[in-house]
Amino acid sequence: MSAGLILVVCTGNVCRSPYIERLLGAALAPYDVEVASAGTHALVGAPMDEGSARLLAAAGRSADGFVARQFTAQLARPADLVLTATRDHRSAVVRTTPNALRHTHAIADFADLVAGAEFDTVDGRSADESFVAQLAAGASRRRGSVPVRSAEDAAIVDPYRRPWEAFEQMAAQVDLVLPPIIDAVRRLDIVG
């Protein structure tokens, strides 16, 4: 079974999504899950923002080699799961790639959907379907049974061109939403 591809989307692809890409990618590397990122209005070719790179270094990860890229339907098609910084980004992804609707979530909403949930392999799915695709399907089935955050609470703050405190706020928000996602992949890997 392939492990899967997660695409993380924000606006410029220089602050939030690359920061999440590198942290989530490192945490999910033992499960052979690939994590990539893009921006709905990307600063194409730009390196990771200095603030996000600084936070990443403090977390023991590197921003080396990162280059921002524009979100396209072509990038979304092979993704088993698309995680967005905000619900507005989710809407942009779905407008561009309507067939991504069921496996595209604001990252905070997705964390709520998978937190503590027991996911099993899904009956009727092919044996080569990824853990990530199974996790996305399981999360979608839980919609309606998990309390919904406010739009503001579901958004990861955009620190671009803002004071250092905004970067710290972004990092704190990311620190809260990544553990349930990482744990859900780990638990599904054990079941699979």
C-alpha cells in the first residue's frame, strides 16, 4: 500500500504552508507519507520567509531548498489529502479542483475530525489505496458529528510582513493542530 501525498495550501507559499510542510513532512517521514505545499497567490520562486525559517530552525528543521510554487489543479490531482491554512483557501482549492472536495479541509478542521477517532481500513477500497486517502475518507465521514469551529478559530494566522508575534502565533496554532493529524496517521499505519 502506498503511504500517500498531503498537499498544504496557503496564500503566498512562503510562511504558513512551507512551515507546515516541513514539520509535518518530518513527522510523517517514518510512514512514507510525502508532504508538499503551494500557494493560491504564490510568490513563485521565493524562498521561505525569514520568520518561518527561523521558527523552523528552532524546531530543528531546515528551510534549505524550499521554493514557493503556485497552486494548480495539476498539483491537487495526485494529492490524497489537501490541508489549507484557512477555509477561504479550501474554497479556492475546491473551485479550482472540484473533485478534491471530499479530501480538502482547513487544517484545524481536519485536526478536529481526526482527533481521537479510530479509523480502520475502509471496506471496498483497493488494497493499494494510501493510508492518507483512507484517513481523508474517514475524516469526511465524521463531518456533522464533530463540533465546528468558528471561521476565525479555524484559520492559521498569516504572519507575512507582520511583527514577530504573528509568527509566534502561527507556530502556536500549528503546534496545536499537527499532533492529532500525526497521531491519526500513526494509528492507521498500525491498523493497516
